[in-house]
Amino acid sequence: MARALGLPFDPIERASEKWRHHFGEPSAMAAVTSIMRAHQILIAELDALLKPYDLTFARYEALVLLTFSRAGSLPLSKIGERLMVHPTSVTNTIDRLERAGLVRRRPNPRDGRGVLAEITDRGRDVVRRATADLMAADFGMAACDESELAAVFDALRTLRIAAGDFAP
């Protein structure tokens, strides 16, 4: 879990006041800084929940992606595309999952040079149990109600569209 700061004030709000005095309107800086702190908090909580499964959230995401695929397998390039990560990160993630016995690599029958990552039965079991734990903890978002969750999703979706992640 993320270490609680326990401060008697909001440091991002305090920084915003200073920012306004030195640089001007702080809204974008405050929003970005809040997102970055929220990311730290969530990753720490999610990784703590996944630690009993010897997973990080990144490895969990890869397993879930394979679970969602029709055949339980995907080319490594497709995994990188869907998870929006660099090919090196995919390779490292699949290496770790393979060493843990949660996925196996096999030749891609559609591409003689390509490799598929395939989830194992053990991987499916780990995904099922880890997902139950994450859902019980509301993926670290228990402090937010449904309308707040929807507002966060909508606000960040706008940013993802502007970045060209997908066409609306």
C-alpha cells in the first residue's frame, strides 16, 4: 500500500497557490500532479493485492488480456498494442509469466517468425483468484462512488482520445 503522508494540508493545493504566484494558472499542473499521485497510490495498493500471486498489475493485465482472447493466446506484438506498452516491456512481462508457469510461448502458426503467448490452466486459476481480490477491493477505488468513477473515466477518456489512442 502507498505510504500515507498524513499531512495537515493538501500539498498539491499548496503547490497550486505557489504556482499561481510564480507562473500563473495552476489548473493543468494541479490536475497532472493529482493524477501522478493517484497513480502512485493505486499501483502500490494493486501491487500489494497481487503480491500473494507473485504478480504486478502489469503482469495481471497481460494475463487478463490472454483470458479475454478467444484462443487464450495472442502474438506478443498484439499484447503490446492492446496494453499500450513497448515491445521490450511485453517481452519482460511474458518472460516473468512464463517462468511462473502462467503462460507458455509457442510458434505462431500464422507467422513463421512470430511467437504467441498462451495462458496456462494455472494462469487462468491465478487470474480468477486475483480478480476476485481486486474486485473485493474495488480496484483501489473504494473511496469513490459510481458517479465519481464515471467522471474520472470520462475525463481521462477525453485525454486518451486527444492523444490518439483511439477514434471516438
